[in-house]
Amino acid sequence: MRIPSILPLIAAIGVSSLAGDWAEFRGPSRDGHSTATKVPLKWSATENVAWKTLIPGSGWSSPVLSQGKLYLTTAVPVGESKTLSLRALRVDASSGTIDWNVEVFQEDTAASPRIHGKNGHASPSAVVSEGTVFVHFGHMGTAALDLQGQLLWKQESFHYTPIHGNGGSPLLVGTLLFFSCDGASDPFVVALDRKTGKEAWKTARVTPASRKFSFSTAQAITVDGKLQIISPGSGAVCAYDPADGHELWRVRYGEGYSVIPQPVFGHGLLFFGTGYDRPLVYAVKPGGSGDLTDSNVAWKTAKGAPNTPSLLLVGDELYFVSDAGIASCVDARTGTVHWSERLGGDFSASPVLAENRIYFQNESGMGFVVKPGKQFEVLARNDLGERTLASYAVTDGALFIRTAEHLYRIGKP
């Protein structure tokens, strides 16, 4: 489906935000980088905690921050029934007070597929842009709210059978809101008009993998002056033209499925993970057209490759942590390993860079702060003592960390 009228409007790929905002998954540049200052180095469940707020229900969407307000989603049981209320929340970043808590959808869990233990019914992160909060609940639907929590539109027309729940966060690209629908069969990608929620285009994802389900958050990059939407799925990473959704190029990686990490881009290379059962990290030169598998792969490695956490590019080095807790630093251009060290614990959260420090968070609530560079050096270990799979939000003087029950502001009270 082609909508020519949107072509002149697709100029900006980023989300407009104020300095210090973290208005979508992995921050304003979608790569885990923060320009914030005075970011805490050390904390615990009782030390350097500005506030701690109980969040109703459950969910692993990472908090996002815009204009002093935090936004996240959650799933709250409705009485004794099998129904969940899928909700959006706004929390004041200064005080931790919940400003509003709005139901967006209801889900009958008795009719829903089984959820994986590392997933939930509210996993995709929100996106905030130009006075609008976009929330996504996978196969249950997508919605937009204003900053007072009033629903602007809902989109519930894309039906598919998820496996293990939903995970990938939506991506704003100019006038479009993009997300993937990689379920049990017939995967596809979709772009909505951000103002109305109506379908702009929908493209089938033809993949060689026998297991079709994946959960990756897409990335937007510019190659040779042209915008591309990069979306990893089972069996292949694909680039799409945001004007009409047609596939520009792809790189295959066999039977890789349940792909989760969001790609990052730098040095003319796209870095991404390939999912289960044997994860790999790939570096690919984007551009051209068609199948680039045999021509554009710069390097790949299995050592320490993550299934879940996204990658982090800092200068000439690429950093990542495996789900089993092995952190690695490799040369971004060649894949040469500088170090590979065990941090400890299991990992789902994606690392961030702030104050020239790399922050890793494991699933038991232990935060590791590591110095970037070719020599491994841990600067701090910080234990919250609560399970967490969500990624950080960062602003001047603070980190926001979502645990199984709470949202924390780490920083001076």
C-alpha cells in the first residue's frame, strides 16, 4: 500500500526532545548514549535513592522520560478474572508521584498464548514526541495519548498469534510509527500514520527461518543520503524504504529466531544480533539492494554474543553482554576481541553510556559500571536486590531503574 502524500514529510528520523530527555527505548539517539552530567556512580537499595515508587501490576517496558515526566506501561489483573487491564502511566520525575494511570486495552489471558518467564504483557517501551505518548502492546494493539492521559487513537486491526508474548518497541520515523509483527506465522512489518493511527503501509516479511517469531526494536539510519528502517527478524535483517515499505536489502543468518537486540550503526557498519539458538553478532555494510549476505558482511562472532541485550558502540569499540553475563569489548571495524569477562548473573537489560562510563544491569538487580577501553576495569557494583529486566533511562544527575515492583530514581534526593 503506497501513500505518496507522506513522502515530503519523512525528513526527520529522530524524536524531538529537550536536553536531558530519554523519550524512547535506548534514548534520544536510540543507541544507549547519554550526554547527561552528574550521573550516579554508586547506589544500593538504600543508598543514593531519591525516591522509590510502587508500580501497580507488572511489566518490563523500560521507563522513558520527557519534560520531567516518566512514562511506562503495565498489566494489572482485573479482580479475580483472567482479564488484564493494559495501562499507561505517567510518573513525576522529581517526586515519583503517579500523575495518571490510564487503561488502554483489556486482554483475556485465558485466550492468550503462554508468556515466557522473561517477558510479560507490557514489555514494549513507550515513545514520547511532540505532546503525544505512543504505547504498544504487540498483538493487542497500539495507541496514542496526549500528555494528560487522554486517548487520541487506538489501532487494533493487526491480528497475529504471538509466541512468548510481545517485546519490540515502536520506532518513530518522521510521520510514521513503525513496528514489527513477528508471530507464529506470516510475519510482517507495519507503519502507521502517527497522527491518526491509520495504516500507512504493511509489508510481509518473507523469511527462511522455520521459527518465525522475533521481538526486535527497529533502527533508522541514513545511507548515501537516504533513510532506511532496519528491522531484524527471524532468519534475516531487512532494510525498508519508509516511503512505501518495500524491502531495500537483506542479510540472511539461517535459522536465527527470537531476535531481540536493537541494531546500532557507526563507522559505516550496522551491528546486530541474530537470536537463538546460537546467537551471533554481525557487522554489515548497509546499502545497495537485494540479498547482501555474500557481499556485505564485514565480520561476525559468536563469542559472548547476546540473545537479549542490545549492543553499545563507543568510539572504535563495540560492547555487549551475553544473557549469561559475559561482557565483551571488540574492535568495531574488525571484530577483534579486546576483552571478554564475566560480570555475574543473567542479563536482559541493554547497556548505556553516560559520563564516559558503561552501565550494565543484571536480572537480579546488580548494576555494574565499567570503564570503556581496551582494558577491562569495573568502577562500581551496585545492588538493588530486586529483579529487573528493563533498561535504564538517564538524565542529568539521575538514573531511572524499573524493577519487578518499583520504579527507582537513583541520584541525590
